[in-house]
Amino acid sequence: MILVHQFKLECRKHLAVFGSLTGLSALINLYFLFSTQQDLAFLVLTANMVIGLLVPLYIYTDLYKEFFTGVMPVNHLLPVRTSSLFAVKSAVFILGSMTVWSTTLLEIFLNPAGLYQMRIEQSSSPALGILYLVLSKLLSLPAGYALIGFALAAGKRFRKPQLSHLCIVVLLAGGVAAQFTLAVQGSWHWSIGTSSVDAFKQYANLLSVTPVFRVMQADINDTINWLTVGSNVLVMLLAGSAAALLLNGRGYEL
Amino acid sequence: MENILECSGLSKSYGRKMALNGLELKVQRGKIVGLLGRNGAGKTTLMKLIVSLLRNYEGTLLVDGKKPGVETKQIVSYLPDHEFLYPWMTVEECVTFFGHAFPDFRRDKARDMIGSLGLNVKDKVKSLSKGMKEQLSLSLAFAREAKLYVLDEPLAAVDPSTRDKIMKIILDHFTSDSTILVSTHLIQGVEPLFTDIAIVDEGRVQLQGTVADIKREYGMHLEDVFKQIVK
């Protein structure tokens, strides 16, 4: 019951931020959908990219304050494991991130020149395409939060702040870089934080990557890369387990 | 009498700095124990170990016969030495939060205490004065039916009037079933609060006993005993 109430509390705490970003993203995507002024497209895409960056940045900052600096110890006095507190927060962040992301589906599905009507509908299996579209995003989120949790908990093992922060940066950058390599393999070039109708977006942890191939695949389902989904699942399990061990261990102190 | 808290050879270091250095302390149930010591003596470290905010230590530390952890958090009510409530919550929301968080929290008791302090339940925490926040935090801590109350410097940095109110809250809510551990570096005027004291210095308990015994033995006020022990 404590965790259920904690979930509600966290939802309330972050409602304003996620609500605002969802509203803003929805407005931008709707505007893009109905606007005939294509010269504003770049501005809209940039705004989408900024929102896409703001969400993980906000989440990282909150997790850092709660589990690294410990500015709000009241939560750590609750008779629950620290890993459970982290899991509850992550669940709220997954919900918030997915809500913000869901507004981009307006453009994907309703725009006649969007990903669904241009490519997925004509693919060998539209159902598989939609499944991949949602699943790849959905599984990237717990992988991201698990890696952040692992990095923060590992960073707490060092007494010197410089070493702590170096540890966090190395683990986060190393984890994401390894996954990123997997996401861009075989592609001609790639772009971060953008989307196109050429191929499905891949997720290297919280980083979204759009690979572009020399020859556009006739069937967009050929650009599905289950390895990136698999790597996110693997990171979620490994980093999540390591984070839980460290957060509940004797070495984790606020 | 059974001990609610037992520390034996308790040591805790922050890098090369020893905060606790083989501390020995036994606290019986049904006592109000003053943990007296200068700033940096190790009082807050000891309290954080008791409530499991710090976990890495050497020696033995038992709260109600168990190592500090999730289980002991259910029977220990802690008041940190700094603000720890969500500033955006109203007083009533704090009561609701504690009610959900701690099964031994009594909302009616909290509301009565808050009402008697003259706090408006609709006020946000961030709008309260320091003294009011301290009293609210203390009311929330005492609205739990805990076995051990751990209060870190509740009397520091408040005006004399607020200090008297805080002492009254502590005394009013003391029962023989519970134990209260209060850390303070202020001794003058707070003597009547304690049944027992433990003077901590350089990470060790230098003197422990009942207030009456210590005063009888030394023939002076606690403040003078403290000055003599902690030179």
C-alpha cells in the first residue's frame, strides 16, 4: 500500500511538467498536421527534438536529487527498500514519457505523408510495424532508468565527488555508446533525435536514432532491428539488477 | 529493563575522518535520553545509522534487537536536523502523506497536535516560519506510535518561546512504552527534558547515566558536567 500511495504522490509531483510537455507536444504536432506552411516544419521538428531532450534531462535531474544528493530524505525513511522507491519513480517516469511520446503518434498516423500511411500501411505486416513502433520505445525507457539508477548507485560508492561524477558519466556514456553502436550498424548514416519515413527509429537506451540506408527499403519492416530492443531488455535486466543490489546494499548511504 | 538500542564498538568513518570511534551505548525502553555533544561529535552520524540513512559501519548496532533496515524503520520515528517535508504540500497533505507512509501514524493525533499549535491545515509548508516547520515536523514524528523516537537537534536555531513549545510537545507525548533519543548541543534550559543523558565526544560516549545520578555524583548542573567532560 505504501508503494501505491508513493506512486500517486510521484504522479502528482510530476503532473505539471509532464502535463505541460504533453500539451505543448500535442499542439506542435497538431499544428504540423494541419498547417500548410511547410516553412515552419523545421521549427516544429526542432521543438519536438527539444522536448525529446528535456524529458530525459528532467528525469535524470529528479533521480539525481533523490538518489544521489538525497535532498528529500523523507522518502528514504519509509519502511520500503530503496530499490522499490526507485522502481516506483521509474514507473511514473515511464508513464509520463509515454504520454508525451504518444502525442507524436498524431503525426505518424494521421498525416497522409506520415510514417503509417506512407510506409507501415503498405508493409508486409502493418501489425508488426505498429508493434515495433510502440514496443521499441516502451522498452527503451526502463532500460534508460535502470542505467541511470545503476550509475547513480555506483557513483555513491566513491567518497570524492569528482570520482563519483566521473563514475556516473562513464557508466552512462559507456552503456549508451555500446547500445548506440548496435543501433547504427549497417546504416549509411544516422541522425539523433529525428524521425523519417525511410526507416523505423531505433532506441539506444534513451537516445533515439534514425538510421538511413543507401537504398531505401521497399518494405519498412526490413528496417526493424530487434537487436536494439534486445539490448534495451538486456540493459534493463542487468543494470536494473545491479542498481537494485547497490541501492539496497550497505555501501549506499545518503 | 530491556534495551531498545544497543551500540557496541560502533565505528563509522567518512574517508579518513572517524565520525564514530568504537561507540558504546545502551538505551533502555521508557526513557528520554539526551545525546549531548559539540557540533561534529558524531551525534547526527549515530542517528542516521539508527534510522538506516547511513548503512556502512563497523561494530554492533541493534534497534529493538534487529539490525537497522526496512523492518526497524517501522518502529523508529525520525526527525532530521533539517527541513525534510515537501515544501509544496499543505499541512493537511503532510498528514495524509505520513498516514499512508507509516502504518503506526495516527491522523487524529496529528490533527489535534497541529490544531493546538495554531497551524492552518491549508497552509503550504513553504509558507511556514522555521519554528512552525519544526513544530509541524515534530508533531508528525510524534503522531506515530513508534517504539523509538529519534530527534536530531530539534531545539537548535529556534527562539526560546518555540523551544519551550517543542519541549512541551516532547514531554506531553512521552509514554513509558516509548523511548525518545534527543540530540542537542544546547544544554542550558533543556535539562528538565531528560531522564538520562549520554555525552558524546570524538565519536565515543564519554559519560552516560541518569540525570539524577550524574548531578548527584558531580554535584553540579549538567552544563557544567558537560564542560568538564568535553574540554
